[in-house]
Amino acid sequence: MSVDRAELELQVDELAEQYSGQAFASAIKVLAADLNGDEEELLKEILLQRGANFDKAVMDRIDARGWFQRQWDKAAAGIEPGSSGGDSGRDGEKP
């Protein structure tokens, strides 16, 4: 079996649509078992690239003041300036 990068990318996409988590990892292992050494290295490159793209997408969302930043801002809005936010309403006495 000889496959090129485009074919492997398509197969990875199809598996990602069908499976997630451990089931996806298991499907990738089955795919890798049918590949020769060079094709397996190509598969590794594709998977590493996909992982890096996912990490970059998450960081881009945070940098663009996406959902995470809005949630952080909402949580911080209820904290008084100069307060740690953890002891509101306490007079400083130890329990």
C-alpha cells in the first residue's frame, strides 16, 4: 500500500469525524499498522501538525479576547479593587 500526504490527510480527517478521544487514537493505530516506515513518519507529521494547529487556535481565541477572556472579565467584575476576592464579607478573624 503506497499513500501520499493528501490521502493520509483525508483518512485522518475521516477518522476524526467518526471518532474522538481514545477511539480516535485506536483508529489511528490501526491505520498506522498498514503503513510502511516512510508513510508512518508522514502520518506522525500530519498528526503533530494538527495538534499544533489546535493549540494555536486555542491561543488565538484567548489572544483575541474570545470566550475565555469574557469569562475571566465576568468573574473579575464581582471582585472589589484591592481585594483578593476570596474573603468577601469576612472581618479578618480566623475561624
